[in-house]
Amino acid sequence: MSARILIIGAGRSSSALIKYCLDKSEELSWTVTVADADPAAAAAKIGDHPRGASAWLDVTKVNDRQELIGRADIVVSLLPAHLHIEVARDCIRLKKHLVTASYVSHEMFRLGDEARDRDLIFMGEMGLDPGIDHMTAMQRLNEIRDKGGEITAFRSFTGGLVAPESNNNPWGYKFTWNPRNVVLAGQGTAQYLYNKKLKFLPYERLFKHTWDIELPNVGKFEAYANRDSLLYRKQYGLDTIPTILRGTLRYPGFAAAWDALVAIGLTNADFPILDSSRITYHELMEAFAPSGTGSVKDRIAGMLDVPPNGEVMNRLVWLGLFTKKKIKLRDATPALILERLLLDKWKLSPDDKDLIVMQHQVDYELDGKKFRDISNLTMKGQNAEDTAMSRLVGLPMGIFVRLISQGEIKATGVHIPTMKEVYEPVLEEMKTFGMELTHATEEL
């Protein structure tokens, strides 16, 4: 029962996880260590809790990292996704269980045999999206299968947004998770299946292709395709399904404006701009604009084929992209310049509330009739510190840590949370934190 918990990372999504672990620490005889490159951030999350401790960690320092991991029983990594693999290799070597919220990479999956050989549990995609989306989808899919339904289509959409009452910018968006991931989202090629036909959406077309989604009592949203939906056919038991799509939700108008940033080149992370610290945003836009007469703004609008004073350009102007303000970032890529700009413009104010929205659509046939089952989830945060994002990313990881420490998880190796032994107890406990799905079924 007693366990030493190490949480690596004290960023935006860590608050609810750390609070959960500290709240459980007395009852379960846990000690909880939070390690971060910013020791003050880690210490602030621990406070003066008697069973908590903070530690400085530069995760690239191998010896320091292994020393901290060596003293733990269960490691939760909230690091950027590309850094999980080094932590995972340490956990294999030092025989420690590992939990993350990030997509499981091919490298991570390849550690499965070694983890099983050492009776270790490595659980990835244990956050919101991916995470709660997997668990709620599998629960619903299995309930439909259990009553004899044959599933013909599965669509799943999730978004981390700002609540309507805190939505005071034209983008309808503020940061509640890693800004770098937001800026680089969608790069690569999204894949999904529609009526048995494989569909590819490369990055330069991704935000041009959206679906309209409505959640009752919440409002209308637009969705764009999310990564590789085909990865989950086998995991979900949908190998022969004709249609499967996973998407990301945003308020209407976001995708067209983000598509403009992509078309301009501002999400490019491939090249540094020499002496970028000396130029202004206006000069940066001049560098991307086609040559010719007229203002930089007009030439950019012409290049994008949008009205100079329309919604798309108004969003770009609001960001400050045409101001004479210095960038003040040395040799930065366009993506980094955009990220730093958005960090200021899309920052949550202390009293802002965020909003998580999720919808699953499951089409199935039963007794010769066709149905669509729709599941909706919404949750609002309390403020900039106690966000719905932090709760829905952090609490599933915390609950899963508890399940490991109490010996309730038998599945060793590398997994995502699509097994009943994981999703049933996690979703049941999530209800106590205000997470509830509503269901409606309509005949097609």
C-alpha cells in the first residue's frame, strides 16, 4: 500500500494530479516528490504538506534523473512527449512503474517486453485526449456490443477551450496546456477512414477541412482531424469498421485563422531567423509577404485570398503581427516567435474559467434498425489555477497511480487505458470529481 510517488513536471496540467496524490498520501502512506527545472514551481505545488517534497531536476542530467527515479516506486512523467523515452528506459533499468498522459510512441511500445519481463506497468495516454476519450469510448462501445449492436461508425471529438464567460478575444482560445504543442498541433498528415475509404489530410489542408459539431446547452463548435485515427481501430476492437474519425474541437472561425498562420509560414519550426531579436513583427510579416505595392497587411490578405478587414485578418491584427514592436528573441524559428507572442495574448487571467468539451458519436445496427448513440461531456474550471484541463488530465493519472499502489492492476507491459480493469474504476472515481457523460440515442 505505501508507495513513493515521483511526479516529474510542475507545469500547467500538474495541479490536480499533485493535489490528488497529496490528499491520498495520509490514507495510503504515500510520500510525494515533485521535481521540476523550476524548483520554486514544484515547491509551490507541494506547499507545506508533511508528506510532500520538491526537488530540482534538469531532466537531461542523467545521474540526477536516475537518482530521483531510483528512490521512487511509481513515476509520473509530465514532461514533453519526446522526453518520456529516457525516463522510461530509466524505469526499466531501475524497475519502476511509469504513468504518462502523452501519446505512446513506437519507441515506448518497443519497451513492452522488457517491462513485462520485470512485472512493470507502463501506462501512457492516461490524460484527457488521449486518455478519458479512450476510456469513455471503450465503455460506450462495449455497452453497445454487449446488447448485440454492430458498430458501423465511430467519431470522437475533444477540445480544451475557454468558457464562454471568459471568452474575450476573437480567437476564442487561451492556453490551458503546453503552448508548444498547440503551435505545432496537426503537423504531419492526419488519417481517418470514411465509408471504407482511407482519407489523408496533410498539414497544409488540415484546417481547411472541418466538421460542425453541436453540444446541447453548450453551443456550436468546429472540429478538425486529429493525428492518425487509424491507430485505434485495433485497440478499440473496430478493425472492420467503415468509418472512424478522431478530431479536435475549437470555436467557429478558429480553424480558418490558424490555417492563415500555417499558410504564411508562422508555424514553421525548421529554420532560425538570424538576428530575429532586432526585427519587428511588421518586418517579419514583410519577409513572408509577396512583393508588390500596398501595405504588408493588404499583401498578406491577398496572398491568403481573404478580405483585408475580414475575420481572419482581424484575428491576425489582434495578435499584434503587424505592429512595429521588436520580437526580442534571438535566432528564433517562426514557430517559437509565434509561441512567445501567443503566450502573452492567450494567457488565462486569474479568474478565467476554461471549458473541456467532448463528444462521441457511435453509429450501430441492432435488430434491423440503425441508431446513433451520442455521448457528451463538458466541464468548466474554477479559475486559472484550478482548471478543467488540469483536472481531466491529472486526475486519471492520480487515480491510476492509486490503483497500481493498491495492486489492482494486473496488466504489465506498455498499454493505453482501453482495458475494463482500468477504465471502469477510473471513470467511476472521476464521477466524484464532477465528470459525467450524458447519452442520447436516435434512430437513423
